[in-house]
Amino acid sequence: MDETPARPTEPAPSTEALQTIQHRNWTRNIAIAVVSAIVLIGLGWGAGMIANQFATPESEVALAEIQAASDAREQPAETQGGPEGTVYWSESLDRAVLTVKGLPELGDGEEFAAWYFTEETPRQVGAFKTASGAEAGSATVELDAVWQEGDVLQVTTEASAGLSSGAPEGEVLISIDSATGEDEPAEEDTLDG
């Protein structure tokens, strides 16, 4: 018979020791899960913030679409050193965008309003504030309606609460008349011969 020495047996761990090990493992797993969740939430929030910084505003997208349309039109304001503005529109897209720059700083409770005047009747087509920083006084605003022949677009400074009156009450800063936006036919070269 083979006589192999018997291995010494270790006493079984006590119930208290097993519970301590299980509690330590459970606590460590919970801590890892909590830290992982915090890291994932932080990464998601950070990615969202970065995406928002680089996201193209809807009004800029609308401007690009209008400019790419086959029936794209534009009409700049005829200004003499004041704020500048240009309205871009496409009837096929049923969209219009106003770009402005050089507008003054707004006071508390004020915003800029864009109005169409058709036969002396005003209709508000947008309310906005301008950018700050390097782009101060500038904005690109999608208007609520397409600019029509005979319309005059005006940008005014209005009290935010006063926009509900249905008529502009503030100072006119920019005025663009569609009558000056007539497309002139290209001059054809003629040869006298």
C-alpha cells in the first residue's frame, strides 16, 4: 500500500471570517459601480457640452439651405455707416433669414424685433438678441415668414413685454425695402456691325 503522507488540513474559516470577506467584496463592488456611473455621467455630460459648443445653430443651417436653393434671393439694407442687415429668402423652401451686424447693446428687458410691413400693416416675424464677445451686435435669425414683394423689413429695439402690442414701438435701426431688391436683367453685349 502506498503510504502518502496526509496533507495537513486547514481549519475551515469561521462564519465571521466568511461574512467579513463577503462584506468587503460587496462594498468594493458597490464602490466600483458608483465610481463607474459617476465617470460615465461625467463623460456624457462633457461630450454633450462639447457637442453644443460646436453645433451649428438652426438659423445658420437655414441660411445655408436658402443660399443653396435655385431661387435664392437676398436684399441688403442700404445703410450709411449704421447697423447692417441682409435678408435672404427662398420661396421654394418657404424660408427667410435675416443677418445683422453692428446693432447696439440692449438694455435690461429689451430685445430686437424684426417686422414686415405690408401696405403699412406691421407683422412681427422674429425677436432676437445678438451675440456677445467678438461677435457682439451680430445675429442670424430665421424669420417666421417668407419675405414677399412689396414688404419692408424693419429691425427695432423693443421692450420684451411690449412685443405683444402687435406694432413696433421702438427705434428703427435697420430698414430693408423689397422694392429696391428688383433683380436687374444682365446687360447683353451687342456688337454693332
